[in-house]
Amino acid sequence: MSKLGFLGKIFSHLVAFVLGVGLTFGSLKVMSSQAEPLVPPSTVSSQDNISLKTNNTNIAPTHTSFVNTAIARTGSAVVRIDTERTVASRAEPFLDDPFFREFFGDRFKFEAPRERQLIGQGSGFITDKTGMILTNAHVVSKADKVTVTLKDGREFEGKVTGTDEVTDLAVVRIEPQGQDLPVAPLGSSSEVQVGDWAIAVGNPVGLNNTVTLGIISTLSRSSAQVGIPDKRVDFLQTDAAINPGNSGGPLLNEQGEVIGINTAIRPDANGIGFAIPIDKAKSLKDTLAAGKQVLHPYIGVQMITLTPEIAQQNNQDPNSYFLVPEIEGVLVVRVMPDTPAEKAGIRRGDVIVSVDENQITDAAQLQSLVENSNINQNLQFKVQRGDRLIQLSVKPTQLEGLS
């Protein structure tokens, strides 16, 4: 066709949800924080910054805020993670060309380096006295050497026991060797509400032990909305300043409890950062600590949310690829080859309206339902295909290649 149809146009504006297919519509950037912590007016005593005299006795000024208290409780458990990785370096092809060497003589008779060292830095936090550290997978993935430095200067060799690229979580172990380790108290992200205080702690751009303050801006921000649809996490959104190097560090509530793991920022915006809810990390940390694979059920479709209005606009467009039922559901825009969806008979243009009798009205809901199912579990899909309602049995398999 000479022009895209209506659905072709909205595909450029709507991020397709992907079940088990790693498409990248945005960039994941590690994070950090550089602003001075703010002290909310309600927490500042009118006696701060002055000395009072009562009965000729000087009263020392106090400088305590909830941020001070929270950092005093948890800050010492936040660590810097330095990584080293050796990667192959491809030599320039002309250096191995016999004619080139003969023509230019001995000046070029040398071997180009075949390997190079990549170094990286991120953050993490200690979760128990045995030396378990939570961080991001992208901080330590494929690292040959991991060095963990505590706030007090103590340095340990770290061992990556498990990573999960799909949730961007990792566990690193250090051996305390009889030394006492500070531990970060874990809160509950299920109790977090929009407007709650959020304190980001980490090591941005080499600036160790940086603290920034903000609020929780939004709950359950989907990975597709964040711009990293190959992940399967509903993020906490915060305006606490975070920058490269802050990845893996904790996001704290006003009591100093960890409610999230700082993970991503939007490169095209300011004051928008994202953290993995701590409840998600708590559910996976023992699996990662044991070096086991995290299971991610997968069916293999790309899809968008469909409404009657969107369907009508599509069907009225003469350049549309196909007509779709004018109903609510999830429109399948692509079926990946050799996947459970293809084997079950799902086709492009189908509208998924229910799974196991659960009505499906948007793509995020379907992705969550599949993610929370089991490998090889039979899921009963009801699909509207043209004027027919058909039922298909889909058996998810493990998402490979990202775990």
C-alpha cells in the first residue's frame, strides 16, 4: 500500500506490549542523584539555626529532619559497586591485509589489541548480615570482577550469584569474615501512595553517598510507558533526582525503609525517574541468591489495547491493513514464529477478549496475567476473529534469551 492505515499510524504513537519479545522503544539509563536534600518546612523547628537563652543557659541549635533520621538508619548499608569486564576488540581489517603491510612497510607491523577493559559503577544495598546485596542486573551483568565499597571505606570482593535481565534485578554476595555489616530495612511498596516522600541514595557519577529528596509521582508505571518494554516490571515513578551511577541504589520512605530500587530515567525529561518496587525484589531475591533461573511465562505476541472508537477509526480508513471488531480487548498485531501463540492458532488481527474467564480490556492487563501464570499451564483464550468468537488453549513457555 502507498500509505499506512489508521492502525499503522497509531503504532507509531502507541508502544506495543511485547510478551516475551525484547523490542526496545526507549533507552535504559543508569541513575544517580546530585541535589542537596530538601527539608520540608513542617519538619523544621523555629529554633533551628539560632541559639536561645533560657535562665542564662544556651540551648544548642538542632538540625534534625526526617531525611537526617532516614539516612542515619539506612545510609551506611548503601554500597558502591565497581565492575570490570574484558571484551573482545576487533582489529582494524586493513592491519591484517598483506598488501597493506607490504606497501606501508614495518611501520604497521604490530598486533592491534584484541581485548579491552570496560569499567562501570553503580550502587546497591546490603539486605542481611550474611552479605547479600540487591542491585540492578545491568550494573553487574557479565562482569569479570566486582568490588563492593561500604560508606565507611571497607572494601570487599563481590560475587554475582544471580541476575534476571527481565526484571533488571541481581544479587551480589560479599563475605563479611566476622565483620559486622550494616543492613538496610526493607519496607513494603504495596503501602506506598502517590505524594509520599521518596529519598534516593547512591553514588552518581562518582559522587559517593549522595542523597536527594522528592515524592512518589505515580504508582504502577508499566515498562512500556517507561520506554523499556522488554522488562516486566510496573515501576514506581519519582521526581527525586537520580543520575548515572545511582542504578541499584535504594529509594527510601520517610522512615528510612527501602521501598524501591532506582533503575531508570527518561533521557528526554527532567524530574522523572523509575524504581523497581521492593516487593518485586523481595519475591525474587532468594531465587537469585541461590543462582536459580527466574521463570517468565511467554506466549509470543505483540499487541495493543483496542477500544470501539479506535476500531471504528481503523475500519473507516481505506488504507487500513485489515478490519477489526469494534469491541474492547487486546488486538494482536504480530504473532512471533515458533511460539506458543502461533502453535495455539492465534493470528494477526485477532482480538483477545478473555483469558480463563477473566475479561481482558488492555494490553498491560494481559501481560500481567501471562507473567503471573505458570510454565506449561493451559490458558483458555477467548478470541474475536471477524464475526466469530473462538476459544484457543495457549500453553506458555519460558522466555529465553533475557534471563
